Amino acid sequence: MKHEDSTHTNGKAIVQTERLPIKMWLELDQMEEGALEQARNLANLPFAFRHIAIMPDTHQGYGMPIGAILATQGAVIPNAVGVDIGCGMCSLRTSLQDIETGDLKEIMQIIRETVPVGFEHHKTRQDEAWMPERKGQQLPIVEQEYDSALFQIGTLGGGNHFIEIQKGSDGYIWIMIHSGSRNVGYTVANHYNDVAIRLNETSGQDVPRDLAHIPESSEHFELYWNEMNYCVEFALANRTLMMERAKSAFTEILPGVEFSDFINKPHNFAAEEEHFGEVVIVHRKGATRARKGEWGMIPGSQGTRSYLVTGKGEPESFESCAHGAGRIMSRTQARKTLDMEEEVQALDRRGILHAIRHRSDLDEAPGSYKDIDEVMSNQADLVDVQIELQPLAVIKG
């Protein structure tokens, strides 16, 4: 990137060579070239609104960078929501102020026995009462996947999804869960991305294939909108059931423990919102809504602290913030280049019950992620930190 391509305003880099500005909450040289190219594509979409916002945890995704916010008028882009629709996090505080390592190990073992991880599903259907109501809407893909989803609800999935027990700066033990909509969300996302590609091919619009959109005028717009929102609700129900299983594990080992209500925040979704005097469709892909006073979570890696925050309602970020530390290297690169012994020893020295057992686990090692403190520093104008959370024990997908 040439120096003359960008300017700085209030400490933020702004790329101004495209149809719309790209406003970045990190330095230009901190953004990988692939993610920057994707941001340029977003800025040149004919229906994109105002500017593109890029969070400090950004990295290359599919079509749209992870850690980006795109507002549109008259169109929705399935790939700007992502394949894990409704993916997000929830947290709650326990009444415990300390926990013995032996108790913690027993609790984690019970959670592993009751919450399937990776590609695993439940062996029996879960109670249908956990499933979101369908409300008489047309949900063709959800209906197709509904029976399978009864085996998937309350399961963690893989990748960067986790269940983590943490010690808060408020003196209490916390539980945090990160997961999404499992195969039902994946299937909905892929179906409507295929629909969008077909619509774009027949319309003759010059839009990148991986940013194919569904116009509001299409009958498929309402179908996608309803199914996307169902998947957001399913992802919440999925986290809720896992949290109930985690709470049961605590009470089995430590009877009498109490729990707060939990905070829930999705970070892969689209929503109609008003910004800069216009009603627009805000796509957040790996980004958290941060309206003024709104609570949210920004996790680090399994070896670094996480944060509970409240939003400042910053208009320039479309009232959004980062959703985590963000990857600094690809999964493949992490497995090939990180030192297994070094990563494990660093976690062991801190007394963290971690999830790195094999070289294949290195894609989720702390070394594969950005410095969470730097990420937080870069978005000090977006959120206020309320509670810092130190990891004690982690289950990864």
C-alpha cells in the first residue's frame, strides 16, 4: 500500500482510493494484503453505504474480512454474514470466588461428557423445547435440517469454539462459551450464497462472485432473512443448553453454587439499523455490536485474558467493536511453524488447564493469535473495559 493511498484521522488509517472510504482501527501495515483486498471489494459495491469499518482483530475471510462491518441499502450478502450464522459468545458469573484445581478438573470432565465437541453430535435427540419457535414462517432449509438439529443443539463444534472457566478481576469465577449454529447455519448460508450467485449471474452486475447479494426485490430476500434470524436464535439456544450443562457440572461438584443471568452476543449476523440518518442493513462478520452501554465480550486466546466490555456507541464503527484477538497466522501455518513444546510450557507455567495435546491443536495455540492487549488499545474509543478475565481451564472443539 502506497503512503498516498491512505490518511489518518483521530489515529485511524483511512483508505480513500475506492468508491467508499475504508476506516480501520489498526495501522495499515498491520492488515494482511488478502484482507485489505477484500475490504477494497466491499468499498466498491454499488449498494454499500457510507464507509467500510475494519476492526483491529481483522484477518482474511471468505469474501469479506473477519472483523469487518458493512452497511448496505437494498441488498443482503450471505457471505458478509458468514457460514456460521449467529456464531457468538455468552458469559455468566458464578458465586464462587475461588476454585480448587481438583474440583476444576472434575467439572471439566463432566462438561466433556455432556457437551459433544468437534464433529460429534448427541447420540439422542435433545428436548425440542430447546429449539427456537418457527412462528409459521417459511423456513425451507431449516425445515430440511430440523431433525438433525435436534441432535446438534447443545454441541460445541470445532475451530476456535470454546468453553472456558475464568477468574474475573471482580473476584468471581466466570464461565464463557463461544459457539454457533452448527450444520443448520452452515447449510442455510451455503444454500442462499448459491442463490445469490445465480441471481447475480443473471442480473449482469459486476460484483465479485464471493460477494454475491440478494436484492430486496427478490422473493429470496425474505426467505434468507427469516432463515438467518432463525439460525441466530438457534445459535443462542445452542449456547444456552451448553451453559446449562456447564452449570450442572458445577453444581454436581460444588453444591450450592449460584449463577448470574448470562450475557449473549452474536458476531455473525445482519440487522436493520439506523445509522447516519438512514435505515440500512448492517452486516457484522466477526464483529460485535457495541451500542452505548451495551455489554459484550472480547476473548483473547486460551492463554491470554478476555474482557467484558460496554460499548461507547461510536457512529464511525456502526456502533461495533472487535469480537476477539483475531488470527495472526492461518491454521496451516500455525501447525507448521509454532513450537509445540514452547506453546505448551507457556500455558503450563500459568497453571491453565488447556486444550493443546497434539501438533494438530497448534492452530488454536496463543501464538497463532494477535496480541489481545494491542487489539484492546486500538479500540479504546469503541468500548470501556468493565472486567478482565484470566483463563483457568479451556475445552476446545
